[in-house]
Amino acid sequence: MDTISFARGVPAPECLPVEELADCARAAVLADGAAALSYGQTSGYVPLREWVAERHGTSAGRVMLTNGGLEGFAFFAQALCKPGSRVLTELPTYDRPLKLMQGLGVDVEQLPMDDEGLDPDALADALARGPKPAFLYTIPTFQNPSGRTLSAKRRHRIVELARAHDVLVLEDDPYGEVRFEGEAPPTMFSLDEAVVYTSSFSKTVAPGLRVGYFIMPPSILGKVEGVANGTYISPGMLAQATVYEFLRRGNFEPNLERVRSLLGGRRDAMLDALDREFQGRATWSRPEGGYFVWLEVPGVALGNDLLKDAADAGVVFVPGADFGGPASSARLAYSFVSPDEIREGVARLAALTLAAAPAV
Ligand SMILES: Cc1ncc(COP(=O)(O)O)c(C=O)c1O
């Protein structure tokens, strides 16, 4: 029996524009080989920085490109934190930044969220006590792992709170463009240019390119660039020049439409299957985009023991506890698997989980 993976938060192979990128890589070398094949500026390939700046209505001097957003996060945290620094984030949140910060000796405080995203009252309480945080790390749109989106009203309130307490906000937004329906709330960065904004081309073009970006006030950019320069001199220029060529040809929007439609169908398949198989005995988020659904099954520990049984039954997921979430929670990614696999995988998972649930 093939294992169906709801654990892999990666795009299905059909999402990747393989032929077009092959052509763009070749064209990038032929058109601008001297830049694409040498060391470049630590902040990245200039034409791509300019494209990002224009898209976000800012100046290229505020944009830094990195080998994926996660690497940028590592540099950012190294530049801003020291052992014992306090960082606020959501509960649950993306596990890799959590681990990176643990490695730096950072004191991470996870604040509650609900279906409307991070709870601003909990943030206000946290800001009223304890040492001033180095930053607030938030993933406001189609959050990893919960799939939830911070409401527009809360975005305003959180930006105001951060401003009042002079606390830096890091808005991590790799999924915002992967919207299937509904109206996008404003980015927090668009509400206040003091917010540091990060995204990447991993979900909109291809993760293997490893091209991400940060938009930062110049004083912070200088510090982050210092860490990057000491680590790798410059990021991979060829990948950045390839992405730029892809964008220059006008491929970004059509490709995004294709990705949205592919993944939207998978999101629908997952929500339908959850409705059908769990019969009201669990709750889950209903994202309008992104990769993830957050499942909670009251009274059932969706931890490593159940994961082992699930793997034997041919389905895997990530326990919510890996993201700081409760034992009864799990992250289900619908991005990698086909709609048929999603239906079968949810049926396997529900059979196992409901057998372990307390009688109703
Ligand atoms: C919330 C979030 N931020 C950042 C990243 C890192 O993306 P990349 O390094 O591929 O740009 C991911 C990847 O899954 C993510 O989910």
C-alpha cells in the first residue's frame, strides 16, 4: 500500500513550470551570464530586487534576496537576537523558525490564536509585561500550520500595538498569493512600512529555485546583510536571474492562476472528505488559500504513537505538538497529494482516529 502524505508542505510536481524554467535558466545565462555566473551583491540580483520593490510599492534599497525565505529568517534572527532574547509568535507556528530560535537560545513565547488569527488582547498582555521582545513573528495569511488568516481588523490593531510599544513585526507571507477565493486583507507591511515583510517564490514559482526575499527598514537590512555576507558572500545569482527572466516574460500571473486552480481543487477535496468522514466529531480550519488544514479531534492524542499506527495504515501527517499546538491537533497538507489520494487518505485517518475517540 502506498503511503499518502499529508505531511509534505510542498507543491505537487504538476505545479512546477518545468519546461519554462529550463528555458528561462538558459536565457538568463545567455543574456546576463557575467552577472548570473559570478558572485553578486549580498542583497541579491539587482533586477529582481527592483521587481520585488515595485510589486510591493517600496524601494529596491529595502529589498534583500536570500536562498529561500527560511534562510533569510535564520539571518534575521541571528542579526536581531542573542541568547535570552524574547520573541513573540503564534501558537501554533511554523516549526522550523521555532527550532532555529531554540538553537540561538531565544526565549520564544507563543501567544494564542483563533479562527481570526493571533489574539490581539493576548499580544497586548504580553507587551505589557516582561522584557521588550526582539520582534513579533507572525504568519498572518493561510498560516503554517493552521491555514488560518488574520482578519483585517486585527491586522490594524496589531500594527497599532506594535507601534505603540515600539516592537518590530516580522510578517512572513509565502502563501498570501496562493488564494483560491475571497478578498485578501491588507498586508501588515502595507499598513506600516516599519513592518518587516518576507515572502518567497517557493509557492508561486518553484521551491527548488530557493529564492526568497525580505523587505526591511535600511538600519535592519544592514545588520541582516552583515550576517549574510559573513556566511555566503552572495546568494545564488543564477536562480535569481532565472526567476527574473520568468517574471520578465510575464509568466508570474498565468502560472499563479494555474497553481491556484490546481491547489484549490485539492483544498475542496480535503474539506469535502473531512465533512464526510469525521461526521461532526472533529473540527478543522477552512482556508481560502495556502497549503494547510488544521485538524483537532477532541479526546484523541494525534501524537507520535497515533502517527506510527497511521503510517502502518498508509497515511501520514504532522502532529500539532511539533508546532507548539495541543496534543489533539494535527497539520494536514493538501498541496502534494492528488484529490483521489486526499479522499482515500482522509478516510484512512478518520477510521483510525475515530476508533481512538471517546464514545459519544
Ligand atoms: C511560513 C513559512 N515561512 C517560510 C517558509 C520557507 O520557504 P522558503 O525557504 O522555501 O522560501 C515556509 C516554507 O514552507 C513557510 O511555510
